Amino acid sequence: MASRSGNRRKRPSGKALKKGTSSGGLFRLLGILFILAVAAGIVYLIKTEEPEQSPDRKDIGRPGIIFEEPAPPEKIKVAGRARPLSTPSLPQVAIVIDDLGYNPRIDAAFIKLNAPISFSFLPFGPHTKETATLAHNCGKDVLLHLPMEAASSPESKVGPGALFLNMDGDAIAAQIQADMEVVPYVKGINNHMGSKFTADAGKMEIVLREIQKKGLFYLDSRTTPLTRGLSVARSMGVRSAERDVFLDNEQEPNAVRAQIARLISEARTHGSAIGIGHPHPVTYQVLKEELTALKKQVKIVPVSELAQ
């Protein structure tokens, strides 16, 4: 039988008790300091983190493409313009946004709009390949926005990959091929600037022959009332169409809305119409706001469906 003194637990000495109390206090202090450090870090992150913005807001205010030609006079009709016969209950409208490839955020915002809008890319833009691929992956028509010599701008303002009247047939064909190699998924071509080049029927025949060889269609941007693009294309049997309305010559919301109303009116009169806009913030904002109402009045289609 064990004695009572044998089961009694030995009490810690005063020195050991003091040492244990000191160690426990140190751990509590370190714990408090750790918690304070974590809390301070969280507060710092909350204060310094940039507030999340919607993609739309980030796009607003970004500069647009610098290359552009003064708009031609409106309401000039080319004699003999052919129109697609339209039988659906709603008139058809194609909207093309061109000058893409330089401002990826707003380009992407346009591409993601819930409508079959078509997009035309300048060759050799710093973001042309990635945004053209995005447009294709989103099921949108991709066009090459082919720079051509302008009557009112120096050569340096037309942009890289441009065609000029002093180029011979081989040089024109080589330049078109080089431009197409940097814009993937191209279905058609429309002219960027080109008020001088498109007025030359002989040079346009060379261009359209190359377009025909590649199985593409041509959209005449009509940057001059003297353009021969559509008439030459039709005489050669090249699938083609032409622009009816520029949406944003004046970059003001009510002006863009008025041009959209013109586009609808043209479509109602002729069965279909094509509008061209540019990657301006105001154009994006108005299109986004008006899309629902627009879809109730017209059928928005890819521009390739209106080329004949």
C-alpha cells in the first residue's frame, strides 16, 4: 500500500513558477502583436486597393485611333446602287465598327455587346491580332480595314500597310497579302480613308481582283462621293456592299442617336442599310443604351449577309 506522501504531486518551486508565468506572458504578448500586425495589413490593403470598376467605365475617355479622314458630304447617292432584296418582317441593318486594333479595352467592350455587330481591324495595330481573334471567337464578322491613299491627308497619316496610286499591280497584291497575314479570320475588306485611291477605277480593279481571288467580299466605306469601288466590284462579280450612314462623325450622344435613327430610316426605305462607326466612347455608350430599342425596329445582321 502506497503511502499518502508518495501520491502527492510535487508543487513547483517559487522560482519555476515565476519562470513559467514569465514564458506564458511572453507568448500572449507575441500573439497580440501578431494579431495587431495582421489587422494593420488588412486595413492597409483595403485603403490602397483600387476600387473595382466595370469594363465600361475603364473604357470611357480612352483616345481613339488617330488616323481618320474628314467625312464626305452625306446624302450623296451613287447612281445604280444595288440593294439586297429583303423579305423578313423587319428591315436588316449591319453595323460595322472599324479602326480597331489600337485600343484593346474599348475594342473588347464593343465586341462583347450583345448583337451581331461586325468589326474591321487596321493592319499592324499593336492589338490587332488579339482583338480580331476575340471577335472571331465571339462569332462576329472580322474585316481588314485596308488603308488607302486619301485626297486630303499626307501619306504619313494613312497608317501602315497602305495602298497608294503610285504602286503597281504586284506591289498592291503584295501589300494586301502582307496586311491579311496580320489580321486573322478575315471575311471581307473595307477601305480606311481612300478618298483618292477609291476614285481610280483601274487601281480598284487590281484591289478587287485580289479580293476575289481570296474569296472575300468588299465593303465600300464611301469616303468620297467619287468612289468607284462598288460599281467596279459589281461589274467584276465581286460580292460587295456600301456604307449608308456614318454613325459618329459628330461625337456627341444626341448626334449619334440621330444617325442611328437615319440608319433605321434607310433600312425601312430600302429593306437594309449599313452603318459604320468608330471605337469612340460616346459611340459605345449610345449603342449600348439603344440596342434593345434598335432590335425591336430592325434585324441586326453581320455585314457579310448584306454583301451580294
